[in-house]
Amino acid sequence: MVEGSMTQGAGQEPVVRTATLRDFRVPPYARTPVPGAEPHPEGALAHPGDVHPGNALPDGGVPEGYTPTERDLPVITPAGVPVVAPVPDAGTGGADGLGPLYVVGDVHGYLDELKAALADQGLIDVNGNWSAGNARLWFLGDFTDRGPDGIGVIDLVMQLSAEAAAAGGYCKALMGNHELLLIGAKRFADTPVNSGAGTATFQAAWLLNGGQKHDMERLRDVHLQWMSRLDAVVEEDGHLLMHSDTTAYLDYGATIEDVNDTVHAILTRNDADECWDLFRKLTKRFAFRDDGGAQAVRELMAAYGGRRVVHGHSPIPYLLGEVGSEDGENGAGPVVLGPHVYADGLAIAMDGGVTMAGKLLVAQLPLHD
């Protein structure tokens, strides 16, 4: 494990290291007060249940203006919860003569690992070019931050999109919360925003969440335009694809088209507070994990269609509670065999935790559990 600080100042070199528990707690700007909860005194610890269970108190040295909350992310260890490896259907084709459908979990700048995972599935050749003909490939978002080459990841996805289209297939991508974070850090920098949890800025949040100086230096208008046009939700072959395991998408529209139109409109209006609220809501997580999780999935599917939700965002080791100590004293990283099917079989998690020495997942849909 390569140790490094959680944040990076503007004048420091990029820090590339394996993420720890604190990196994946739900940040304070994503907290969700429970209706009817009594407010607690300023500075006092929150009572259990009065805020989202993922609120965290980050380490010292957080950026100026960042207002943390008090509670740590609870780690659960559910009994008998399987991690399901992908098993392709015998029929791999889709509608309109298109080929098999693949999804990619969170990449977070790990370009070499991404290329290896795509090559293992036969999607790219040894030169990193599209080699899958009319196959369909969806990235579930979060291309940058924490890892060594986020802009290189975006460049590869853009390249594969063109090459796949020329071959009769396609490669597409969804909007993740880290795309919103990078767009906001570039557009709004240190402009204060109304976070709902004290003073905040996109720049501070980006640094706190693994923002890398060399990614910002290499970020160009073409990258920003590409990210800004990404959809937030799609449905493919009965799979409802989205980045975050949250029902917050319902706040932005009653249909998939409405959600995507609303997200694009918010980014076009370029209002810092409005963009922050979108980022904050799509940073929420764990809606499908605990009691009521299956019902939350059904609520999304009732609005948007599909028979299963496929998401990234929350690393599988945290969904399973299979994490070691924050400082890695136990040595070995988490074991991720493949995508995680849960919530009564209605949800598939695709973030294998590559930033914490897990696995960058590329899987063919559907999966059999």
C-alpha cells in the first residue's frame, strides 16, 4: 500500500496511493437529514439516525472552508452475501443487430488497469484499439481523481467511442459524481457555494476527494464539453444503468429523458449553487444496501423501466463490509471476484474498488446469480 495524504495542495505534486476507508465515506455535503429528527447542538455529535449513516469526520488538514460532520461510515458484514462473477447468456446479441453488452465500473484514473480489463474481455487489442466489432460498451462514470491518469482515461474512452461506432458497435459513458466535481472545480474554483453543511467550494471538495493536479493541468475544453454532455441514466436490454446507488435521480425527472435533459440544462446554466446541489445529490450512496434497498430499486425501475439496476460509485468491499483497517495493517487488499448482485437480485454493483487494491471490473450483461 502506498501511503499518501488525503488532500493535495495546489503547489504539491500528485499523490497516487491506495484509498482507505475515509476516502469512501459519504461526505457531509451528501448527508440526508431524516424527517422529524431533532437538531443537535452546534458541535455536538449527531444522534444515530438523525443524518445519513455515511457522514464522516475527515482527517485533519482538510481544505479551508470545508465543514465536516461527525459520524463514521458503519461497516457491516452481512452473512452469506455472494459476490457473483459474470456468466454471459448464450444469446449475447441485442436489438437492431447490435452485439453483446458490457459495462465498466469506476476507473478513477487507473488507465493501465482499464486497458488490461478491456483486453481481457476482448474489447481492445494489444495497441489499445477497439477490437469488439458491433459490441456495446457502457462506462458507468468516475473517470478521474485518486488514480494516476484520469485525463488519459477520458482520452481512451473518447477514442474507443469513435472506433466502436466505425465498427458498427458503440462505446458510451454516463455522468458520475466525479465528472460533476471536476467540471465544478474547473468552472467555479473557490467560489463559495451553499452546501447545506456550511461553507464549501468545488475546489476544496475536488482536492478532498482525490483531485490530481496533473489532471487539471491537462484538462482541455474538449474534455469539459464531452463530460458536460454525458447522460445520467440509460436503459439497455432491461438494465437500468446509472452511476450512483441512490434514488436522488428521481428529483430530476419522472422519465429517463427528463432526468438527462434536466442534468444537461443545469450544467448549461452554469450556476454554481445549482451545480453543487446536483453534485451533492449524486454523491449519495447505499440506498440499495440495507433494509428497504430492494424497494428503493423498485421505485427507480417503476419510474425509469428495467428489470435490474446496474451502478458504480460504492465500492463492493464497502457494500459487503469486507474491508480491513483504515491504515492497511492487515496487509492484503479486499478480494473482489466480480460484480456484486444484491437487493433481492435487483441491483448489480460494478465498482470493484480499484483505488483500494481491489479490481477494475468490466463485465458482460446479463449476469446469472
